[in-house]
Amino acid sequence: MIPALPDPVGDPVNEVPNVNVPNALTLVRLLCVPVFIWLFTNSHDNDMVRWLCDIVFLAAALTDIVDGHLARRDGLVTNFGKIADPIADKLLTGSALIALSIEGSIAWWITVLILGREIFITGLRFWVIRRGVIPASRGGKAKTASQITAIVALLIPTASLQASPVVPDVLVWLQRATADVALTFAVALTVVTAIDYVAKSRALLKQEISR
């Protein structure tokens, strides 16, 4: 039997079964990643598939809010969830960022910066896992929300909006403006939260050494 990991403050985590609704939603989000990639690959010159691709991404991203709420409300927070949940988020947003960069909708340096941060923090998370699990911070959640907002906006088929007689030009402008602002916030929070996570990891390691 694998011993329960300590929580961020050093107290033992209550034993909670890993088979629960929040963890199931996390797995659903993971399964949505290949579906999203397939839809995106087949969405060129097909606005209906592009809309479906956007809907699948948004629905998968929203499961993160639902599973987190249920886990906290029902006391179903598990070490599996603490690790699998951010990994599922990174795979979903990472695949979208890469796809949009290949398409030319997002500059590659932004994608490289964000994914580089995620890989580094994920490795750091596993490195300190024996000493404690550092949950996602508010800044990290805001970063994820900014990324999701930008991706959802960029996945909307602009040509479809421009061709629609019922969509005013201001909404087309708002789509791009939303993506630009959200990406700016995401880049800034990517750097800030990385620094914050490194600081928390160092504090956790020092706490372990002082025991």
C-alpha cells in the first residue's frame, strides 16, 4: 500500500477513494484532448467542425471548475486529483496552444514560454511530492482562465462571423481584442506564478530539512 502523502502544511491527508466524480471528470478532460486534436485537424475550411472543436474545448475546460468545486464541497480531494487535475489542464491547453501556433493564430514564443513553464513546474511538483503537494494557487487558476479565454476566442471561426448578416463588425473586433488581452494576462501570470511556485517549493524543502 502506498502511504498517504502529506498535504502542503504537513498534516496527513484523509483517506479518500480515488474513484469519485471529481476524478472521473478529470479523466473525461484527458479523453477530450485527442478528440479536440482530431476536430482541430479536420476543421480547416469547415466552420461547423471548427465551432464543434471550440465547444469541445470549452466543455472540457469547464469540467475543471466543476470537479474542483465538487472535490472541495464533498471532501473528495485526493492526491491523485491534485496531480492529475493540473496535468489534464496542461495537456488540454497545451495541445490547443500548439495547434493555434501551427495555424499562425498565436506567436510561437508565447506557446514556448507557457509550455516551458508548465513542464518546469510539473517536474518541480513531482520532485517535491514526497515532502508535500502544493495545490494550485489563485494566480495559477487566473493564468489557466486567461489561457482558456484566449483559446476559446481564437478557435471561433472569424470568417463565419464576418459572413453572418446578423453579427455586427464590433463583435468580430471584440473577439480578437478578447484574445489579445487574455493572452497578455496569461503571459504575465505565467512568469509570476512560476516564481511563486519556486518560492513555495523552496519553503517546503526548508521546512522538511528543519524537521
